[in-house]
Amino acid sequence: MVPTINHVIGQQDAVRRFRVALEASWNDSQRLPHMLFVGPPGLGKTMLAHIAAKELGVQLHERLAQVVNSMGALN
């Protein structure tokens, strides 16, 4: 089960910014722009990506930067 944004503990600044982006998307009835999460392992980037997909009701397309060798790999 993927938690919601309200279940995230820690990374308060990242969660706050993420929540603002989600709420702006909902309030404006606009799609959330593409997002790129960067940082060292263990910060919760993948978890936030899964939460974003769940909150927005879309499918997550996850790619590891190490294997992206062209723009076509991001489609």
C-alpha cells in the first residue's frame, strides 16, 4: 500500500514544498508538471514519486538516471 502525503514523516521542507505543488495543482485544476527528484539514496525520493502518482490518480513511470542515455529513454 502506498501511503498518502499525510503519512510522510521527516523531510519537512521537501514534504511542505511537495504539498504546496499538489494543492496548487488541485486548486487550479491543472496537471502537475513533470518532476525530477534528486539526492543521495535513502531520502524518500521514490516514495514521494509514488505518493504523487497516487494522489493525482496517474501512473508512475520510473527511470533510473544511470540507465538514461537519451531523451528517447524518458518516453
